[in-house]
Amino acid sequence: MNEEPQIIKKMRTFEETLPHQQELSSDDYTSDSSVHTQFCQIETSEQQKGEDNNKTIQPDLELYQKLVENLLEGIIILDFRGKVLYANHAVIQLFGFETKDEVIGKNALDFIDPKFHGRVIRDQLLVRLGKGGFLDTYQAITRDGRTVWIEGLGCKIKYKGHTSNVVFIRDISDRRKTWDKLIKLERKYRAIAEMSADGIITLDPLGKLTYVNPSFLKMIDRKQDETLDTLFREYIHVASIYDFQQILMDSRKKNKDIHHIQLELQNTTGAAVPVEISITPIKDEKDFTGYLCTIHDITERRNMEREMQKSERLKTEFMNIAAHELKSPVTPIKGYLDLIISDEESNEKIKKWAQVSLRNADRLLLLVNDILDVSRLDNDTMKFEMRKIESSELLMEMAEDMRAAIESKHLEFNVQIPSNLPPILGDYHRLHQVFKNLFVNALKFTDQGSITFKAENKQTQIVISVEDSGIGIRQEDLQKIFEKFYQAETADNRKHEGTGLGLFICRQIIQKHKGDIAAKSTPRKGTTFYVTLPALEKRNPPENRSHEEEMSQM
């Protein structure tokens, strides 16, 4: 190689400038590898004992030579110029040669990438000075031009009467590739964390910050060097510290992820920053090493929620005022229309007009009452007169009230109300309002077939159902029909009037009774509404007979 004479000259010049000193044995330079240490001690021991003990050590020497030749690690001995004096079989294989003769006599730098020559020269000089041990990593070049990564361990020995360097070589190419992949992954995920709009932090087991990304620093208005190795709780608003500590302990104790916990941070001005935090415990095999936390700033969301609440409040207030203002003139209008209809002097034409006006006034009054009910429910000002109610009596009265309207449409009316249902705690008039609304809906959307009113005793609950054979409701509408102002589309040209408030009011009233309301439907086959109410006591009747069955036997 072109650089070889100059390198050898530098090494020889350096060697000559060193002060003469007694050669040190390898016992003075122990390494972390017992195999390597034994090798150095064997070579030195052979030189010290000399020919007197040659006969006694000859069998051991052959054993050690076989061991060295068959080691998986490469072993190479160099003179002070870097010339190869000895190489075992592993070295021959590592560099892609077939025989030792192809390696012996070459300079070690012939096998090393030129970029690493400086490192090799430095390390060999240190070994020569007795400062061996673990050497640097180098990129080597094989006979066929491949590159491999190697690491070494070196010490000084006596070899054939001359001071030499022995180097133990290991191929770390696979490990290097794995390490490079890990570095690339680390860079990739660090870049993702650095660019994330959410705050990302890691904590040690004591809750100290070990990593913070720029988004988190922006939330608390601080710099990185001010936050690392400080307790995370120092940046949490005092009102949230206790809750956060409990969450951390729970996450560690149960080894589970905890998501979407809302708390408040505190920036340098003392202002609270609302955030949503998710926590994941980190383990190294079995040992707990800390936490990974993602932090989402929900300041804008909180502002939007406040605006929505304000808007909802203003809407409710407007509805309340408008409903009261509308209700005031409707009442006298209804009164005068009743007078016109009942006046004997009014002709039939005027009475007919008055009846149409009265029906529309009633419809307007129902709308006003619905709006008032919604306003009271939203403000939690609706009054409920809770008392013990015999559920069988309530439901039978409801059935009798609706029978005439159902039969006037020539619909079959099936009533299956057991006579010994347990009592319930509720507001009689509000429950009557709920069931009337369900019956009105059933009548509105059923032109032929039947309506069934049924109740069942489920020990601690009563399940009441209103079933019709009408046009039904689409599945995508079923989850929305209990929302405020929502009206399901039942036909291409919708002919049924309504405010979209009735079922919303029903659900709110039933929930105030600690019950539930649900619906199931099949388009063009009908709809069933289920109301579930808690019973005051268990009651198991000997015979589950309905009121209609009892009356038919009388």
C-alpha cells in the first residue's frame, strides 16, 4: 500500500523516542476476558520458564494451541511495525483467505479501511506502551472487497523472544447493523415527537422529567434546560396535583394505560392551561422504568364548550320568553272560538271556520307547552310531584283514555296489562304525558292494523311497551329520534306534522324517574317503544292475567 512505508517509519520513530524500560508481563495488563488474560499469561510464562520446564509444559502447550486455533474469536499477533506474525483460523475466515500464508507477513493495515488507519496506529501504540485493553471499532475490508465491522482487545506479550502485540478480533457487523437500525428508529421517532402538536414527555419512576418536546415547553412557557430533571408536578396547577399523583400510582400499580384525563397545567405567568393527558407505564423487561405521557391542549375546546353553553342558554331563554309570549294570546283566542262554536246564533259556516281555527289554536298551544317543557328540563326547573302510584291503575286509565281515538281509525287495540303489577314512584301527570305522546305517535303513523299496549313485571322493574303496525322508522334514525327537534323522515313527501320535541321530553321525564326509554322498528312493519321504570317492591302474581281477561269473565 502507498501509505505503508510512511506509517512504519512513524511507528519506528515513535518506538526509538521511548525511554528504555523493563518489559512488563501481561500480568500487569489484565483484560475483562478470562480467555484473553490466560492467553497473555501463557505466552509470558513460556518465555520466563524457558527450556528448563519445556518437557513439563509441552503437553499443555499443544492443548492451548488447539484451543487458540479453534476459537470463534480471531487472534492475531503483530510486531511493532504492524506486520502479522501469527493468525488463527478465525482470522483467516473473517478476512476471506484460504491459508495462513496469505495473511502472515502482511501489514495489519492491509485489512483495514484507510479511513480507520489512524485509529489502528493509535491503538497499537497504546498496546505497545502497556495501555492495552478494549480497542476502538474499525471497518475492515475482506479479500473479496466486502466490508465488515470489527472490535478488538489488545495486550503486549513476548512472542518468539520479541515484544509483540496480540489482538483478539470479533466480527460485529450484525450487531452494528442492528445498532444502526435502532439509531435510525430513534431519530425517526424523535423527529415525530419533536414535530408533534401535542406535548410528549417521559418521566422516571419518581416523576422527574427525562424528555420534553417543544409543544410541551410551549404549553408551560419554559425552556428545556429549565425543565429536565425536575418534577412534573411542579408544572401542574395546585388543584390538579393530588388527582394526578393518584393517577400515576394507579397506572404503575395496575400496569395499565390511562387515557384522556383532564387536568390543568400552570405556565410561568400562573395562568391555568387545561389539558387532556394519557399515561403509559414503561417497563424494561420486568423492571418499571417510568412513564410516557401525551398531553393535548384543550384550551380551544374549552372555549368552544363555553360558547356553546352560552348559546344554548340564550336559546333556552329565548324559547322560554317566546313560549310565554305566545301562550298569553292563545288562551283568550281559544275562549272566543269556543263561544262562537257554542253560540246558537252563529251559522254553520262560521262555526266550521271556528272549529278549524280552534284545532290550530290547540296545536299551537301544544307547541308552546312543549317549548316550555324543554326550557324547564334544560334549566332543571320542571317540578315533579313524586308519589306512590299503582302502575296497573295508571296504565289501564291510559288505555281507556286512548281507546276511542284508536277505534275511530278502525284499528285493533290490544291491551295486556297484568292486574297485580307492583307500584312505582312517580309523577302521575308527567307519566300520563309520556304514554299519551307514545300513543299519539302510534296513531299518527298507523293507518291499518293494530296498536298493542303491554306491561310486564320484571321483579325489580316494570317494562311497558306501545307497539304499532305502522310505517316504521329507519335504523339510522332510531338513535336520533330522542334528540331535540329531530324528526325521522318516514316518506318521500312528509305529511305528518310535529315539533320534534315530544320524544325528547319523554326521555327526559323517564330519566327523571330513574328509568329508560328505547325503540325498535322495522320499516313498513311497525315500531315498538319500551319504557322501563323501577318498581317499589317485588310482586309475583299467581296468575299473570290482564284487566281485559278479568272483565271478560265478570
